[in-house]
Amino acid sequence: MSGTREHALEHGFVHVNGIRLHVVQAGPADGPVAMLLHGFPEFWRGWAGQIDALAKAGYRVWVPDQRGYGESDKPQGVEAYGLETLADDICALIRSTGRDKVTLLGHDWGGAVSWRVAARNPELVERLVIVNSPHLAAMLRHMSGGRQRLRSWYMHFFRIPRLPERLLGRRDFRGLVRVLRQGSRPGAFPDADIALYREAWGRPGALTAMLNWYRALMRSRARIHADARIPMPTLLLWGVQDEALGIDMAQPSIALCDQGELQRIEGAGHWVLHEEGVDVSRRILAFMGRAPGAVADPAALAAARPAVALGA
């Protein structure tokens, strides 16, 4: 994720859905918006390898720390992290961009939120890009039995109060570092980046908030009706060696898309954004077609700028 960056990163905060989200932006202010959603246990830097490529192609890139992560607000209580609330955050953030629609990209939990937004509010999403994250209907079916049930053991462990926080947080978050590094190729997460991750995990309330995403899902999964189809053009990228989310959920996910395309990335796993960052960016840009899109109204653009500028 390190290296020379052509486009400066603009840090700020946007108030949506009763909370404050930290948002990183890059690229031309009048470009079409590409919004990138990270997963567990990352924060906005999970997409660092793709931001500059998208900005260079003319997109205005928005990368939030989702609620509970990084510098964004961390409401207390499991109920604050239900899937519908997470989707509400992103719908409100999309509306704050001043655009009618955006290209929405999500990895891991960011993918789950993106699937939900695209199904529930398709009027806000022009195109959808998902990386190693199944449509929730496919995930729930596969979690009920077979190999994925065994792979999903950690979700049940995360339901336990307080113990996961103690185990993952001890010895300077050694457990979370292991989550990143043991499931990825050597060098995918350099020491300098791990230091930034530790800083994000160490913010007050962050670890519990991150785990509450899982707790909320596991409490409500029996009531979730997630079989809605995805109408917009959709690209699903999947690192085949993913040890947590099996490739067998990819095709059932695409089957729920009216205009879906699955691309397998051999030799990479769950952290494909880091392992094959250049290839992922190339595939995304090819799918997006580098279309310039419509320029938003200048007044809407001004209103959409982060409320607080923190510098690059």
C-alpha cells in the first residue's frame, strides 16, 4: 500500500444518519463518484492500493471509515450495527456526494453493505463492484451447512461478550495482525501499514464496535430476507485462495444479479486488494469503462465537501 501517490488524499468528516463518518477523498472534484467500503478488521486504508488508480482515471473517490472503525463515530450497543443501519449510513453518504448515483465498491463486510444498498436502493447505485464477499442470501444458505459452516466458526466466537476483545487486543493486537498476515502472501501488509492498523484498532471503543457488526448479524440472521436481486451491472472479483469465504459462494451470488460477471483471481486469497492491487485496479477500471459520467451541480459539490479538512 506504500509508494508515491499522484493524487493528494483529502481527509474530512461527513455527518450522516446521526453519526459522523471520517471520509478520505481523492481525484477531480467534478468526476463521477466511486465509493469504496472496507471490511473487517480494516479501515479506509484497505483500499489504498486502488484509490490513486481510480482518481487518475477521473473518478472522485470517496473512502469512508465505516461506523465503528478508524476515526468514525462508534455508537455503543450491538443494536447500532445492524445491517439496515449500516446500509442507511452509506445511502446517506451517497446522497451527500451531490450525485444522483455512484459506483459502489465493497470488500468483505464492505461488500455485504454494498450488496444490501444495491438491492434495497438501486436508484443510488450505477454500478457495483464486490471483492471476496458473497450476496447475503448465498452466505446465509452456505453458513447453515457444509464447509462454509466450518469456515465461519469465528463469527460464532465473536458473539461471546468481552472475550474476543481480550484475545484479539492483547500483545498489541497480535491476534488481528495474525488475521491479516496469516491469510495473505508475505509482504502484503508491511510493518508501516500494520502500525497504522494498530493505531486504528487502539482508538477508544473501536474493537468492540468492529465486533458488534458480527454480533448484530448473528442475532438477526434468522429474520433477514436477503434474496433481492441486483439489477445494475455487477462485477464480482474473488481471490480463489480465500480461507474464510469459500469460492463456492461466488456463482450463487452472481446468479442473483441481472447483469453479473464473476472474475476469479488465482493465487490470491481474501486480501486480494493487497496481494494483487494492480491487477484488481485494472479489472475494476476495465469494468467501469472509464466513463466520465455527469458533472454534478456546483452548489451540490460544495455542500458535499467534508465538513472538517484535516490535510493529506
